[in-house]
Amino acid sequence: MKDNLQLNSEGKLKHFLSIEGLPKELLTEILDVAESFVGMTDQQIKKVPLLRGKTIVNLFFENSTRTRTTFELAAKRLSADVLSMSIATSSTSKGESLLDTIRNLEAMFVDMFVVRHAISGAAHFIAQQTAPHISVINAGDGQHAHPTQAMLDMFTIRQIKKEFSNLRVAIIGDILHSRVARSQIQALNTLGVPEVRVIAPKTLLPAHVESLGVSVSHDLNAGLKDVDVVIMLRLQKERMTSALLPSESEYFKCFGLTEEKLKIAKPDAIVMHPGPINRGVEIESKVADGPQSVILKQVSNGIAIRMAIMAMAMQKQGVM
Amino acid sequence: MTQILIKNGHRIDPVNKLNSVGPIYISGGKIVSVTSEPAGFTPDTMIDAQNKIVCPGFIDLSTRLREPGQSRKATFKSETEAAASAGITTLCLQPDTSPVIDTPAVAELIKELAKKADYPQIYPIAALTRQLEGTELSSMLTLKQAGCIAVGNANHPVRNLLILRRAMEYAVSHDLLFMFRPNDYWLGNNGCAHEGAFATRYGLPSIPEAAETIALAQCLELVELTGCRVHFGQLSCRRSVIKIYQAKKYGLQVSADVAIHQLHLTENNMIPFDSNYHVLPPLRTEEDKQYMRQGLASGTINSICSDHQPHDIDAKLGAFPETEPGMSSLETLLPLMLKLVAEGVITMEQGIASLTANPARVLRIDSGALTVGFNADVCVFDPELEWQVNAENWKSRGVNTPFWGQTFKGRVTHTLQAGKLIHSLESGNH
């Protein structure tokens, strides 16, 4: 992958578009930098002046609450000026208008774009087209990547499990449409997790999914055996109307995570979910709110991870 | 009467089993001799083709020149210049112009545009169904009489098999060739990349081989039912080659072509999110490519087309799935064919036949050979001449090619269409 687009000539982060093409050392550095921000968020004054005077624009072409809010908070805690824009878009909107939006904002002396878009490759496209001094952070593009989510998940896993090299991780649900899963799989593999499993019906798995470096199971009971980390994915309602699944109840019966099924995993297994949760569809409340759930921890960690990534992408401008 | 002598060239004409150095005498737009000088022959123009190959002009079974309707992308003038510089002397035009080629008026407009561009040998393919909507038959006979060489539905689906059956039966009644790119619209699911490891990695909506092979298999059944003469265009995968092989062996009257880029590129060559690799059918696997190559070598696939689709810059500027599919590919047709020869996939004769005699046979036209009495459609090329794909050498308005910047071997030096010199590299083009 020509993801050198993400790195400058010294191998430092310039854009953060996908996990692919980033070395283990860089991912570890992100986790370490995020670590240093975690303590800070508990303090009375939750700000550092790292990005003072910088302008960050959150460009959300697709709805999001959690991701946009954590990006906004992260930017504010780095003392940047933040502008969040929700841009209504339709599947027919063309690259021209996307490019025009970018050009216009560029003309306002922006330093960073945080982009979410419904089309795979949108963040790459913006990174290629934008002025060289501007950094682009991918906050989710189509079914391609959601690398900051994956990194906050890695951060949460490391916080609790300490090491990656002895873990079994299962990702359960709609892998086909999930940019989160794609980025998680790449991050887990890069960080040295020896076994990543995906568990889903065949209709929700992309072709040749094993080529991503995972093993495949269509059976939750078998797939959960001995795993340390259980990652549940959100199931969109429209999967039922497009003949990918018969019903929510049948899905829950086969792939929904219940207390009982969770017992198949290791006793100290943690349960993760990128949110928002469909209670009673992919996960029952008892598990989502139970002692093994780290779902809210993920949300808190999202701020530190996004602070780390934004600060690191600005290194080329003399930050850090 | 203008007389032209092409001398000292290495003539390769698979139809007439010509593979030797010698002259070609042209008079009044026709080939008059390839052996001895006809009595009273005094050439007005002499082309020295020493160390060059002289072959019939190329016949391209699938092109889009973007006129009428999309002249912001390209024009007859720009694209016929590109075609001439690439040794192509006959072009078949897909019906998805705007307006669609479903009335004689549009067919005549195309003839008119062709004449104006000084490149008359352009054959429109008539829409199989009105407006390409896949529901009602077009006036095929009227369109044939207006100069359409075949019928087809471009990339548009025919609503159901009953309509397809009736359209094919109606085409048979008027002895019309049906040019069909097999693609099941529903299985295609608005995809933009091959359903494989690449699309999975980059989260791209994908198209399985079955979208092509199921449509192909259905059409083969209808060939048997209706007796329609079908040419399958722009095939892309292993199982399509096998199906065509079996159908031919079984005695069905079918033929097939492949777009030149499918013989060279696979999903592995794609630069992630580079819209120049966005084509339909999508670039498939290495195995598919090898089967397409073997299919060509064995004659199962008898023709190579350019599948030329020039675009304006904006059409390719965007996130990959949102960009328009297609490559500008007239000018890389010959060098990419020669690359197949250099790689030992096919012989030079086979390569030339796949661009000349074979498509002529598909279309049933008196062309694609250096036969005495035929229109003098001739291509002279230097197989050793290197050139770079760059702004200086490129003629098409569409610069949407993944080969931009690459250096190729083999360049056309002269092109004659019906005895008229429509391209000469020396005459200062460059």
C-alpha cells in the first residue's frame, strides 16, 4: 500500500488514515503517548497547550455522536481551536463537491481535518488532494477503516491485558460492513496478537476474509472458546431488509452475547463494543453492563488516543 | 486516383497467410496488389516501411467516443485522432451515448460526426432495448438500415429473461449480431472492485465472478433457444473462458473478446483508491488473467478490444467507489498486445489476428486483411520504437490510464483508412 502517504520523509505520522502500512513501533508509540494523556484527564485543569493556535476542523459527512464528541474534546484539551461541521450528504454527491468543501476550508488556514465519510477511500482522497501542510485524520470512511477506534480498542486491551503476544481475540458480528473490524484486525495483527477470530454468518463476512489474517467461525459457541477479548460489533437494522439476515431474534439466538455464552470464553475475558449498542440484538444488557464489560472505558480512552494521534500528526509543525 | 506504395515492410496478414517483406500497392482507396507492381502504377506517396511491420488496420469492437452528449469528456475529433495514431481504422461505438443510439436519427448523427472528423469507419451498435431500459425492443431493423452493425445493451440490464429472449429472437429475424457484456445487475450489487482479497481489505463494494458467469450462462441457453448470433464482450474471468470454450465445442455460434487491460492487470496491481484502476468488469485475480491469456492463445477468446472510455478529470476525482469506471485505452492497445507477444503468450500473427481478422469476422465486414479489392486499411508500426505515455504523445482527451508515465515498446508510424493517410508519425505529429 502506498500508505507512505501517512508518513513524512522521516517516518513520522503525517496523516492517520488506516492502520495498514504503519509499523508496530509507531502503533506502540501512539499507545504510549496516549498513556501520558490519561492521567491528565483526571486533573482539575484538563488542558495542555500542545496545539495552541492550531485550527482543527471536524468534517462529518456522516452522523456520529461519540466519535465527533471525543475528537472535539481531544482537540480542546490540546488547546486547539475546533470547528465541527456536519455536512449533509447523499450517496449521489460527487467528489467535486467534496473537493470544493476541502478547498474552501483550506482557504481559511486550517491545520487539520478530521474526516468521517460514508464512502471507502474518502479520507485518502482528501489527504491526497489537500494542501501539504494539512494533516488528515480518518474518523471512519465507508467500510474501509476506522483507525482511531481501533487504536482506542488496542489501548483498552493493553490497559487490562498488558501484553498482546499471548491473546486470543474474537470479533463477532457484521464484519462485511465494518470499518472498525478491518482496522482492529490490522492493529491486532501488527501488535502481535497470535490469534484473531471472526465469528459471523457467511452473509456478514467479506470474500476471502481469512486473507486479512484471521480464522473464521460461523458458530459462536466454538468461536468463543478460550478467548481473552470478545469484541462485539453493532448490527445495523438495514441488514434485515437487504436479505442478509432473517430477523433480529434469530441473529440474537445465534450470535448475541449472553452471560451464559460469555462463560465459554476465559473467565477473565473482557467484552468490548465500539458503540452504539443494540441491546438485545448483538449483546444482552446483563453483559453490556456487567463486570467483564469495558465498553465505557473504551469511550474514555477514546479521548486520550485521539489527543495522542492529533498531537503526533502535528509533530511536523514543531509540536511535541 | 491517389496511388500509394508501402515498400520494404514486413507484412503480416493472417487471413492471406502473408508473413514476408514486400510491397503493398494501393490505388483509389483499395489494395490492388501485394505481389508485383500493377501496370501503370505511379505512386503519389511512398512509405518506406523498412524494419517495420505492415498489417491490416485494427478493428476495435468496443469504444466510447463520448459524443453525442458528453463532449466535455471527449469528442470525435480528439478520439479519432487517438485511434488513428494507434493504428485503429474501424471503431464500434457502444450505444450508451446521450441520446442513446435507439433511433435512426442518432445513428445518422454519428455517421455525420464521423465524416466531419474525417474518420468515416465508425459503426454504431444499436441499443437492444428502447432507451437501454431493458423493457421494450428497439427498432432494430430501422437501426440496421441506418448503419448500425449490431445490437447491444451496453452496461444496462435487460429486465428479465423473457425480454432478453424476445430481443434475441427479433435480432435473429434481421440477422443482427448481439454484442453482449454479461453482467447480472443484482449480483453486481453496485460494486466497484472484484470480490476478493483487495476489496475485502479496502472495504470496497465488490462484484463476484458469478455476476458475469451467470449472465453468460443464461445467455448461452438463450443462444441455443433462439439461434441468435452472440458476441460476448469484455470478459474478465476464468469461468467465463471455460463456458465459452464448452459452448464452442458444443457447436454454438458464439465469439468473445477481452479488454486489453484485463490481460495485463489484476487486483494485485491496483494502487489502493487510485481511480484509474476503476473499470467494469473489475480487475480480477492473477488466475483469471492467466485463463484470459490462455483463452486468447487457444482461440476461445478471438478478439481483443480497447474498451476505450475517456473521462474528464472530474469524473475520476473522488473517493474510489464514487468515481466513474473506465480507462482511456486506444493508444495503449498495440503496445500492450506486443507485450503479450514479447512475454510469449501469443504469436505476433495471433496478436494481429485478434485485432484485425477476428473482429472483422465477428462483424462480418470486408476488412481486417490485406486482401486485394478490400479497402486499404493499413497499419504500419515499428515494433522496437519506445515511447512514453505522456502529455506530449497522448492524443485522447481522456488521460485516465494507469499506464501514464510508463514507457512502451512499439509505436504506429502510419495509418491508412480506406487508402487515406490518417496518421503519420513522421509528418510532424511528433
